[in-house]
Amino acid sequence: MNIAIYGYGNLGRGVECAVTAAPDMTLTGIFTRRDPHTVHPHTNVPVYHADELLAHKEEIDVLILCGGSATDLPEMTPQLAKEFNVLDSFDTHADIPKHFDRVHAAARATGHIALISAGWDPGMFSINRLYASAILPNGQDYTFWGRGVSQGHSDAIRRIEGVLDARQYTVPVPEALDAVRAGKKPVLSTREKHTRECFVVAAEGADLARIEREIKTMPKYFADYDTTVTFITMEELKRDHMGIPHGGSVIRTGETGWDHENKHVIEYKLTLDSNPEFTSSVLAAYARAIHKMHTRGLTGCYTVFDVAPADLSPLTAEELRAHLL
């Protein structure tokens, strides 16, 4: 299958690597809104300006969209679903139903297929929440994120006056995690589940007390969490905080038996050196899946809930039964 990439930031670079490693995929092009001459991919794949996309329509089986969820994907995905089979990693959970409806209408109208919100949360974590709740209907779900870099929260800190750069880590509270894993079914507030660690490079002469106060009181980002702020040098940040690790756990605790006497814990855990590269690998697998689904005549928009596990794999059904079942 022929795959193309739209957007070449951290996610696009990860998709280039994932598609190149796949035995059944060919990367036919990278499309960017920047000057193509300023984009230097790892492979010798051609780079085109986004305005040239329609001219290459016949060369593309699936177009992987690597834009941001805040402003790019809400417009980009439904627009491009009119012309291509597409998938994205849209991750604004509250807006997924509205995004799905718009993409579904666009793809269905022109006979294309789309898949939204592929990644690890939403994505792999979503699937595991579904599996666990179906298996243990009498139970409770918990999701913990981290320890890992939150790119959105880091960007929010960088927008504060006097901040040159920053990294913010989301960290599960160990006592909360232990209580859940022990099957104690705790009722946890936002503050009781996660803490925030901020490493900040401030401009010379900046008011450090004001910066710390603005971080800790920032609504929707830090105000509801126990937050620590550590001021470091640019050299320390580049030495110790340049990676983009992340991960977390989806845990469901439940009970079975006539008297609910038997306790069970299901946990799905991810430990990721690179958040964007792992997300890219998920996108590549789902690109394979929707290509298979489209060849069977399916159109419209889908999510990870609608995809059969076998469609994610390059192995045949016979090979799956022989080696993985």
C-alpha cells in the first residue's frame, strides 16, 4: 500500500520511520505547509508543498495526517477525507464525537474511509478500557499518565513572560497507584492521582517568584494539582530534558462470584521513550487496517473500536492462528 504523510513535525518524522519499517508499505511522499526545501527527511522520499497534494492523489492509498488537535485536525481531517483515505491522532477527548460526525459525513459522501483518534490515549488505552469493562462489568476504571513529558503543559509554561524554555512532567501519585493495584477501589480526586513537575529556564533578571506563582495558579493546567517548579539553566535542560518520554496505565478492578467474593485487576501499561514515535507506530498499523477495510468496500469514519485486530497485522489469518493465537 502507498502511504503519504501530511505534516512533518515530531509526529511526521515518527511516521516516516514506522512506514519505512513496515514490510507491506511504501512511503510515496511528504507534504508540508513549509517550504519543501527546508524539510530534510531521513529517507530519500520526495517532499512536496501541501498545495501539490491533489496532483498526487492517484499515488496515495492512505494519507496520514500529522497536524495538531487544537487547530489543525478539526479542519484538516474532514476536508481531506473528501479526497483521500485518511487517519489522524485527534486527542481532544471531549470533542471526539463532533469530530467523528464531521469526518464521517465527508468521507461517506465521496466513498472514502477515515479513522480518527489513533494513538495511545485515545487509542490503545481506549481499547483496553473497553475490553476490561466488558470482561468485568462490576468494576471501576482508573487511568494514570506518566511519568512523562506533557507537550501541551510545557508549551503553556513557555508562554509565561520571562520563560525561555520549559518541560513539564506528569507523575502518578505512588500511593494512589498502589491502592488501585491492590483492588481497594479508592475514590480519587484529580490532585490525589497525579502531580506536576516543572523544569523552567528563566530569562536573566526575570521575577522567579512571579513565574512560579503563575504556573501553580494556572487554571485547567496546574491549579488542581500539587505542582513543583524547579528553575534550571538552558544547559541543564538540554542535557537532562530533551527527550519526549511518556506512558501510563489503564487499570480496571472488578469482582465476580455470586457474593462478589473474587477480586480481579486488569492492567495495561505503556513505558515510552518517545511519545510521538510510539503514536506514529500506532498510526502506521491503523493505516494498514483502513486500507484493508476500504478494499472490502467500507466507507465513512471509524475509530479503534471498529477495527478487527487481524486488520492491524501484516500477517495472514493462517499465520496469526499459527503463531499468535
